[in-house]
Amino acid sequence: MKTLAVLGAGTGGTIVANRMRKRLGKDWRVVVVDPRDQHLYQPGLLFLPFGRYEPEELLRARKDTFRSGVEWLRSEVVGIDGEARRVEFAEGEPLSYDLLVVASGVRLRPDLTEGLTGPGWREKVFDFYSLEGASALRAALSTFEGGRLVLNVVENPIKCPVAPLEFLFLADEYFTRRGVRDRVELVYATPLDAAFTKPQAAKKLGYLLEEKKVHLVTEFMTSEVDGAAGHLRSYDEREEPFDLLVTIPTHSGAAFVERSQLGDELAFLPTDPHTLRSKNIPGAFVVGDATDLPTSKAGSVAHFEAEVVCDNLLLAAKGEEPEPLFDGHANCFVETGWGKALLLDFNYETEPLPGRFPTPWGPFTLLEESRRNHWGKLAFHWLYWNALLPGRPLPVEARMSLTGKELPQETTEQPERAEA
Ligand SMILES: Cc1cc2nc3c(=O)[nH]c(=O)nc-3n(C[C@H](O)[C@H](O)[C@H](O)COP(=O)(O)OP(=O)(O)OC[C@H]3O[C@@H](n4cnc5c(N)ncnc54)[C@H](O)[C@@H]3O)c2cc1C
């Protein structure tokens, strides 16, 4: 009997395990490892602080997310011995594997910023990237009657890089509905030199920040947080005062990656950008936020990568070389408030472009706000549990398509598909 081991049963790991259970023969075990009992629908954390979801709506028992025949090992991985092809745990026997997928996501690291978890933590300093943080922030927002709310991204990369902007757009709507918007100053302090990384999208998103009167502070590299005094400091000695701080802390890869010295300085795993094969663990592929790839850390990316990894695992099981099928495809709905959203679709080579998605007639609008996009974002919650995680096909291809996109003049001769 051969073994495919999948480390981490979040978005990427669950899709891979469920798909591979269907595609591999009975001579293969599919073993997925994750210590946590519940699976969290992370995109819902954006809405939780504004009272639009209850925490229990975002959680499912992990045992119910696997197809029959997938074996779930409820343990925490503490190391990988790549040469011996073995996964190690704090307790119990190591797990030997023939093929491996690392899908262990990111760890939030507020501990890496001086003062961040000191006085004021979860009193006037909050994150919303964890269930505990988003729930505590919800209580704080509901009693916030006015003052300076600063949203600060400490360091990139972060998962869902548009989520900080979405939070501010929703905050504008939330405080307006509560009748206190004129007493709340909204500030976005980012290490980037614009609202977003991609110039086309940054222009559009920057314009929306202006329209919603969110003050943008760029190139702000946070060195220290003083929760008691209520200010952030940057390495170039700038200071931003706050009454309420919403922080997106530094992200790093899993602790076992750091311990095994397999990752880069933030413990992200060196990964081939097109085959998704690990560059330093024999017989392994990497999926989702755990990679060091220059595309967004997002559920959509984890999904597209999972499809490519499944094809390449089948090739590897036959002793064949993996194919360079991944093109960096990312697809993100950006909630802009008041029941609207815009949509970004891009890959390693192609910037987000205007147009329609996924067909030339839509129904979704690229780089343009619409109600349909908002409903698409909300509908994704149902699709996540019922189609995406079980590994059912969705009407969006793993590789980015140019169908429906309005190409800049000089590139209109491009073929239908962007090359990787
Ligand atoms: C507020 C917010 C909003 C978001 N909105 C969107 C959105 O609208 N669209 C979108 O596409 N994406 C969104 N995302 C991002 C998306 O949720 C992640 O990018 C996606 O879940 C990544 O999948 P993953 O499988 O790589 O990691 P995860 O889903 O995080 O799973 C990692 C798993 O690994 C497990 N693990 C960790 N360490 C170990 C260990 N030592 N041993 C065993 N298991 C371990 C964890 O328990 C976890 O289950 C959002 C994220 C946040 C926080």
C-alpha cells in the first residue's frame, strides 16, 4: 500500500485530499493531517466584525469536510524528514509517505512587532484575521462612538491582500448606518506605495478610498505599537495616533517549516512557480499560503493550485515528471460596501483588466463595482462547503482565461490563454 500524505486540511489540503481519494486507486492511502477539530471559512471573518455573520456560521466539524476513504490524522506536524520520506509528530509514530503535499497555510505573528500584544491588545488593538480577533473587534466596534481608527498592515505578504481595503469600505458603511461616520476618522497605513500592489487595481481602489474619505498613509513600515499611549511608530520615525487599531500582523509559514529549516526567512516554502513541486523536499508539492510564490495568498489561488497539484500527483504516482501548468491565477471579489463589490482576475503575467467574467456577457464585472459581484461573493460561502471543499468542478478554470477581458491596445493580438 502506498501513501499520499497531505499536511494541513484547510482550503488547499482538503481539496487535494478529496480529489485524490477519487482519482487514486485502492492501492493508495490518502492521509490528511490537521490538529484542529473545526474548519474555519476565513473569508467570513471580514463580515464578522460588522455583525453580518455569527461565528458558528463560519465553522464546520472537520470530520464532515472529507470524502469517505480519506483518513484524517488529528495531530500536529513537528517535522519533515525529506530524505527518509517521513512526517514527524510531537507524539506517536512518524508517518511514512510516497508522495507529500504541504498545505499548512500561514501563522499570524503579532509577537514579531514590538508592543503589539502588550497593553491595549484586544482592548483597543485588534486583528480580524482570527476568529477570536474578529469576535473581539465586533464588540469594540459596536461601542465605538468616534475617534481615529487606523488599519495597519505591518508587513507583506499577507493572505487576501484586498481584505484590509474591504474592511475599511465596510467600516465606512457601518459607521454611516450607525450615524457616527462624521465623528470617525478612517486611516489606512500600509507598507506599500499605493492602495494595492497591481497598478491598475491600485488606481481604482485608491479612488474608492478617496471617495469614502479614507486617509491613505503609504510606505509605513511599522516598528512599534504603543497601545497604552495609542500610537504606531514606523522605522523612519513617523507616528500615527489611534483610538482603535486594527492590525494585520506579520504572517509566517508553519512552525515545523521553520524548525526543519526548509523555508525562507518567513518560513514560506521554496516552490516551483509552475509545477508547484517543492524545491527542497523530495516527492513533495506545495499548495496555498504555505508557498513562497509571487501571487496572492488567497483561497482562489489555493483552489487553482490544488487542481494543478492533483494532475501532477497522478503523473508522479506513475513515475513521470510534473507539468508546468500553474500560471499564478488569482480571482478576488473586493467588497466595496453598500451591497456592491468589484472583481479582480489576474496571473503572474497579466494585471487585473476591465471587462466581464467568466464570459464576455458576465455575469460579473471586472474592475467595476456591481451588485452581482456582491451576490457572487456572498454565494461563495455556500459553494465553499458544498462544491469547492468536496472537490467538485467549478465553472472557473485553474488557468486564467482572457475571455471577456478588455485588452490594452498593444496586446489585442494575444492568444485566448495567457502563457505561463
Ligand atoms: C479575513 C480574511 C478574508 C479572506 N477572504 C478571502 C476571499 O474573499 N477570497 C479568497 O480567495 N481568499 C480569502 N482569504 C484567504 C484564504 O482564506 C486563504 O488564502 C486560504 O484559506 C489558504 O488556504 P491554505 O490551504 O493554504 O491554508 P488554510 O486554509 O489556512 O489551512 C491551513 C491548515 O493547515 C493546518 N496546519 C497548520 N500547521 C499545521 C501543523 N503543524 N500540522 C498539521 N496541520 C497544520 C491548519 O490547522 C489549517 O487547517 C481570506 C482570509 C482572511 C483571513
